[in-house]
Amino acid sequence: MILVYTQKVTARVNYIFRHLFNNLMRQEIKFTTKIEEFIAYNGPKFSYAPQALGGEFHIQSHDLLYQQGIKNVPVEFSFWDEEPVFFKIDQSDIPFDIFAASFYLLSRYEEYLIHEKDTHERYNYKNSLLIQHNLLNKPIIEIWIEKFKDTLKARFPDLEFQAREFYFEPLINVSMARLYQGKSFLRYIFGSLNDFFRFKFQAFWLRNKVYIFGKKDPYDTFDEILQLKNKYKHPLTFFHLIASYSLFDHNISINKQDYQTQIKFLADYADTGLLASYYTIDKEEEIEKEIKLLENTIHKPITKIRAHFNRIHIPETYQYYEHLELKDDYSMGYNHKIGFRAGTSVPFKFYDITNETETNLSLHPVAISDIMLKHQYKLNPERALKIMLDEGELIKKYGGHFYPVFHNFILADLKEWQDWNKLYTETIKHFSTYA
């Protein structure tokens, strides 16, 4: 156990110290605000305060963890050997306040500040402190923690830290369960006319074979996904979009009996989560409605959620999730950029700055997706696979959680997805050994 002296144990101090020590370093800590108790303690200890008490191991505290609410906090960058750090301090055994810096990232402090939004009214990744300093592609908090552990062990040689275990779980976004089957007759007619008059004759004939003659829909790849799960024994979660059709939500209706049957079937073999529809970002009652629809379909409680297009507003969207007693969110990533939005690959609890409290909602970092590699980065399947494997290996190196996002249609037998099936199958094969 490590004893930490601090002048005051605020909610922020408690939150970030517990996460860094208990979850990342696998080490127990105890706080004290009593100087006599700290001096008398003979085990590993350090002070976290504006000034050192004496010659102890000391980290100079920044004001951030003792404040309440949001302020325009100046963020000064420096280096710890070769690694960039921020919240620079001078009178300390390490060159920055690792606790303030980690809290700034995990709380998404910058997303509370006035900022530019993108075309989907999301926090624009270009605002990010991490991308401005070329750090988005690193799980920077885990990198800092490894150096911090080495520094502590140099001072306290008997300290032992338990290694974190790598965790791998692919996520399947079911934003379009079918390409043709199950859609309304009107959508079938308009789709067929569009294919015909744009000379997409192959698509025209395939649409009619599926819709009229009952050929298996090319997006119905769920049997193949489950076969791979059974073969490689990896965890898996399907996130179903069940909202009504809209400009950005194009799935078939949850009222279709065969689709309900399939959702129930998948829920017997894998976890089920809600892919919250595009327009629920500021509508708690709509999220609740979608949760209940999905729960009534599978007859199980829904505790996992992803926002379609990663469309969240902090803190409001997460406050809705917390109110609805959801336990796990998988929206902590960017749609257009590979990397770690909160600077970490390890799940963490959402800290609600508006109420200054740690919530029960766990945020699971999502760093990469198939759509991102294909459409945003415009990679070919071979290059995309290399990037995917490299990303997973980086996360594995630091004992993080790897949640690559795929769509069911990545296994579709269609020209536009030709050879992309390897991105899924090879990723599963490569990382399931460690799952």
C-alpha cells in the first residue's frame, strides 16, 4: 500500500488517484491529511501538495483537482525524457502533475469549454489538445503510468505492481441489418429505379433476387460472424439500431418479425447493446424508448450503448445514460481519426464535472473502425489490416482494452466490400489468442 499525503481529498482527487493506482497500477493507496501520520509511516509514500513537507517523494499539485466547475485552465507542455507531458511543474520528483493531466483527459474537460462543433454537431477532433500535439495515436496515460511506476520503484524498490491483462472484444454495429430484404415496398421501388437509371444493373438484379425471389440478403452475415465467434471463442457485442428510418438511420424496422427473431437469436450467443439513433443526442426520452423496445425484443436488460456516429454531447448525453441506469458506453472515440479521445485504452468511470461526482457509467475507449479505415482514410484492405493489427498490438503492449468496431456488411459478398472480409477474419484470428 502507498500512503498519499494531501491537504484535502476532493472528489476529483479521490476519482483520479483511485483510477490511476487501483485500475492502472493495481496498487492500493490510502490518503492522509495528517502530517504526523505521514511522517510516522515507514512504507512507500509521497506527498501531493503545493510544497514538499521535507525530503519525501513529492509531486507538486496543480490547482485543477482542488477546483470546482470549469475554468480556462492554462495547459503548459513539457517533456519527461522523450515523452510529452502537460501541467508542467518545477518543484517535484517528476516534471508534471500526472494526476491533473490525467483528470483533464479522462473527464473530457476540454469538451466542457466553448469549442467548435463539426457538421454533425459533435465535438470537433481538431479542437483536441492531443491532436494539436500529435498525441492522439498514443495511449498517453498508460505511457505516463509506466514511467511513473519505474520512478516509484527506483525510490521504493520493494514496491510491486501487478500487470494489467489485455482484453479484446470486437463490436458489431448493426446499422443496416439488410441491404434489400425487409425494407418497405416504396423503398424497394425507388431503389430499383435508382439502380436501373444509373445503369447499376448488377445491383438492380440482386435487389430483385433478394426482394422478390428470396435470395439471402448480402448484409445478412450474422451466421458467419457467430461461426467465427464459436471458432475463436472471443467476446462479442452486437449493437442494434432500432430507430425509425431517418436521414442518418437506415436500418429495417424492428417491427419486422423475422428481424426480431434474429435479434433474439443473436442475443443467445453474444451480448446485445443499443446503437442509439442519430437524433437521440439530446433526447433522453427517445433513448429510453429505444432501450425498452430492444429489451422487449430480447427479454433481457440492456446495459450497453453506443451512439450512432459517436454523436454525444458531454456531459448531457452521459447524464442521460446514467439516469437510465446504463452501465457501459462505447462512444468514446472519433469517427474520423484513429486514436484515443481520452488519452487512454483502459475503461474508466465518467466523472460528471457539473455535479462534481464519479458516476457508475463506464466509458470504453474505441480507437478504430472498419468504416473509418475504408472511407475516411481511403485505405485498401491490405493496408487497413496492417493498421488494425498495429493498433491492437499497441493497446496490447500497455495492457489496454481493444474494441475494434466492425459492421455486419464487412463480410458481404459485394464488389464494394471485396477482400474487406479479411480485415475482420484476420483481426479475430490474431487477437483471439489473448481474449
